[in-house]
Amino acid sequence: MIIPKTREEIELMRESAMIVSKTLGMLASEVKPGITTLELDQMAEDFIRSHDAVPGFLGLYDFPNTLCMSPNDQVVHGFPNKEPLKEGDIISIDCGVLKNGFYGDHAYTFAVGEITPEVEKLLKVTKESLYIGIREFKKGKRVGDVGYAIQNFCESHGYGVVRELVGHGIGRKMHEDPEMPNYGRRGRGKKFIEGMVVAIEPMINMGTRQIRQHTDGWTITTLDNKPSAHFEHNVALIDGKPELLSTFAYIYEALGIESEEENEFRREALVL
């Protein structure tokens, strides 16, 4: 059952999402060769708690860390560890926050130093597909419209679209209805309603869409060991249109990147 949120609840969710955004922004300048994902995980936990919030993943379904850290061929749900990041790696950082009874949850795939043009293109296309999907999240549309848009765009570039892992509704629980696959058929699936909030999160592989789950019960890697990218935003349906509750602006500020990609999904300019 889809649980629509009031405007007041959406503003509380925006606060949770923005703490995630600021956490990712703080980490952006720390992601470099030599640092370990376990060190980044501790930084994130300390930062989240300093904002009077609780790490949303820590203990959720018995997950042992604040961040899901998934480098290179890991798709999602990787554990932070003591292995240093290397030049040319990519790393998906997925972060959740719980504050005021509501969750925020989004992700960004970072380049570690210089990466190959092929991997850079994978990141670019995956992030573009996120916004292509968000454009379909509006009154009169259905879940399949978002999934189709993402799938069609990514497959046109020859990439594999993961089927077994999907986006989701979000609110007082981390995972609510509806499931938001990154594939689908136009006009199919649950209809979008005013006030719903979802996490849209393309998980796109450079090669095959096939994946495998490791014996730890969490880590997911590509079957052909080629890289995978993952980007995620929290989006509310307000006045029939998608509005971002999260932002990559803090990441871009840290990395010196100029971007207007989020402008169409905001009622007013974001003040950092």
C-alpha cells in the first residue's frame, strides 16, 4: 500500500534527506587513493550523529555499518573494510539517515582519482538515467513508465540493467511501497499519487545485467566482474510534479563541479 505524505511530513523527510546529502558532500573530498572505506564509514557516522540524527542503515536488517560501500564490480550492499581505495577505482556510497521519525536514503558513485574514459561514460550515463527516470515520476504516470525510461536509455548504450534490485517508496520505514524497478513497460504498474515519496536508484552494469550474491548475504557483484554504477535520489510528488528532497550539490561544491541538472526538479534555488 502506498502511503502518501502530508506537506509537513515531506518537509521532515527533506531534512533527513539533506543530512544524507551533506554527509555525501563531506565524504566527497575524502574519497581518494589510500583511504579505507572503514575510515569513511566512521566519518559518516560521526557526521550524522553531530546533526542529531541516526545512521539509517546501521542495524537495519542487521547491517553492521553506517554506509554501504560498493567498489568497482560491486553493485550494492558492500561492507566497509580496511582495504585502501586505489587510483582508478570507483566507489558507490549509499547512505541513510533517520531523523524526526522519517528516513532519507540516497547514493552517489565516486571516481577515485583518474578513471578510464569507459568507466567515466558508465557513471555519466547512469546518472543521466536517474534524471530521465525522475521526469516520468508525475501525475498520471505509473511505475512502469519510470522503469522503461531508465532501461531504454541505459540499454541503448549497451549497458546491463539490474533486475533483482530496485528502488522503493520511503517514509517512516526505509522501504515502503511501491517497488521502483529500473526496467518495465509503459503504462504498467502502480499509479503515482500526490504526496508519495520514492527512492529512484538506477543500478547499471557495464556488461551483463546478471549479478551474484556473496555468501555474506549482502555483497552483490556483477557476474562478469565488470564495473557497476549506482546513483539515487529521494523524490516527492508535489502538485503532480517530481520534486527532489535530496541533492548532489554538496558533492559538486566539494569537487568544484558546476551543474544545473537538478534545477528543473526544484521549486526554488537551493541555498547551500
